[in-house]
Amino acid sequence: MATVLAVSGSPSATSRTTRLLRHVGAQLTEQGHQVRTLDVRDLPAEALLHADTRHPAIARAVELVAEAEGVVIGTPVYKAAYSGLLKTLLDLLPQYALAGKTVLPLATGGSTAHVLAVDYALRPVLASMGATHITQGWFVLDRDISVREDGLTVLERETDVLLQPMVDGFSQALRLRAEAVLAARP
């Protein structure tokens, strides 16, 4: 199946956004996709802020995006928009870094007042980067993401049920894209 890059734009080491991405990544792995992760907070701050694409860690992040057929972008919502940390990564990527890729945008936040950030803040920048297909995104309330004592991430049941069609739709879009590419080969 497809290679998927799960990008967390959260600055927090105990991020619910990252936990959500790992949960979605596990579902995609179960569906046969190869999932890689990129936590932007782990990139060297100085190289990231200076858009130093020659720095090995930044160059590797750019490579991971280029190699992926699908990208899951996760961000906490701050002030009705995606995180500044995610913005720094998106700004240093080539203009059309998402061309030919299927993208699933996800966001987390403390209030339903930020639900529209997925469609009005994140989706336009992904489209401007040439994403071939941006699937239906989803917003998850922070309170609906918890961690069991064994470290496993658990979504509130209704949230998990509502998120599943988004993950399945993304997976299906990846499959259809792969089939179209194979059919176009001589």
C-alpha cells in the first residue's frame, strides 16, 4: 500500500495532537499502509527558524515529505489557526511539496469554537502547496483524547466512531490513487 507521513505540528511533548496522529497511524497501518512519523518539535529550532534546508535534520524532514504518497497533518489550534510550529515547517518546504499527494488534515483544541480552523486555516495552505487531494479533515476536542495507564491512547467512543470514516476515506483515496498510477503505466 501507500507510504504515509504523519506530521505533528504540536510543540508539546505530551501532545494530544501527536497521540491522535499515532492513533490514526495505527489504523492506517492495520489497513496495510506504511506509516512514518515526523514531530516538528523534534527538529532543531535554529535550523527550522532559519529555514536551513542544508541541516541534516531539516533535509531529512523535506525528504520524508517528498517520499510520502499520503500525508496526515495534525495540529493543535491556537487563536483559530494551526500552530506556528507547523507553519515554520510548511514555510521551508518547497512551494509544491504536496503535489501528487493525498492529505488528511486533523486538528485538536479545547473548544468547538475552533472547528472551522481545519477548513478555513489549514486547508487553504495545503491546497496552495499543490496537494492533489485533500480529504475531509476532522477536529477533535482535547477532552476526547485520553491515555490509559499502559500508555495506549484512547478516543472517546463517539469521537472514534466519527473519525473512522475520515481515516477510511483517506485510505481509500490512497488506494484509488495507486490504482490510477498503475493503470497509467504502459
